[in-house]
Amino acid sequence: MYHESIVSELLDWIEHNLDQSLTLDTIAAKSGYSKWHLQRLFKSFTGQTLGTYTRQRRLTMAATELRMTQNSVLRIADKYQFDSQQTFTRTFKKQFKTTPAVYRRLEQWPSFGLYPKIELDETHAEITAALGVTEKMSKSAEVTKAEASKVTVAKVGVMAGEEMEVKATVSGESELEWMGIKTAPSYNCQKTAWQNWKPCCDGAVSKTC
């Protein structure tokens, strides 16, 4: 619960400082955690990295200004801490699949590429639910595996009860022996203790042919 409140406060702080110079160092200093621990903690509650979330929110706010104000693209790029209009245009296009100038002139305002602020309670509940489903699937797989193991043991028990013999050989013919089949050159049915073996098709002999 304590960690959740820390991340929640951090989300609010980021939201109010999107037009400031935000780096991992400054965010870590604000939280009081090391950069490594903060990244791990933030992702565990939000499902995103700090850098990705901050960039998406900055671009979302920039897109809003493009539609709602007459501020120039250069001014908006500078406000949201992009080092040049070219960098802003390139990054904006990756998220919105169009340039800022074209985005501003679109007849309708598409929702594609817009990322709202994360509300931690809802997001954390969704992540927890997803983890719960994964855990249930894992447990179900373990149960299925256990049931399959029981069936295998039962089959072996039946085979033993019927005095069926399974032989393993170093020559790689164990699978054929298990099926009651051997190749004719290495198994001469005329000189074996298995008197009931008879010639079979394709140069093989089988007790059940």
C-alpha cells in the first residue's frame, strides 16, 4: 500500500511537470528511490516504463494544444522539452502516424495516439486481474499434467498386470521392441524362443501379424 501511494504521488507530480525538464535522475530524486528500483516499482504498478509514459503524456498534451490553441508547432515543441521542431515532428509522427501540421488540420479529432493519465487504482486492478488469470491458467496446466501422469501410471500398471514386457536396447530399437516389432535381419523368427512370430510386410516380423 505504501509503494502504491508513492507511485500515485509520482504520477500526479509528472502530470504537473510535463512542461519541465524531466529526466530519470530528476524523477528518481523526487521519489527518493534509486533509478533501478524506481523503474521496477513504476512498471509493476503501471505496466509501463517511466520514459515511455512520460513521452506519451507529453505528446498527448502537445496534440491537445495543436487542436485547441493557435500556438505554433515550434512553440509547442519547445514547451514540452523537445530540443528541436524536427525532433518533435519525428517523435509525434511515431505516436500519431502523421505530422503535427497535418494533425492540426484534420477535419475530425481522432483519439488514436492519445494516452490519458494513468489512474493507479484502476490500472493496478487490471494488472492484478491479468496476473490472476495467468496464475489460474498455470495451475490448470499443472493439474492437467498431473492427470496425464496418473493416466500414464495406470496404463503401465495394466501392462504389468497382463505380463507385457517392455525392453530397452542400446541399438536404438527400443521403440520397435515396445510395439512388438523387429527388423528381419536382426531378429530371425525361426531361431527364437518366440515361436508365434510370423513374417510381416516390408521385411519385418511381428508377433501380432
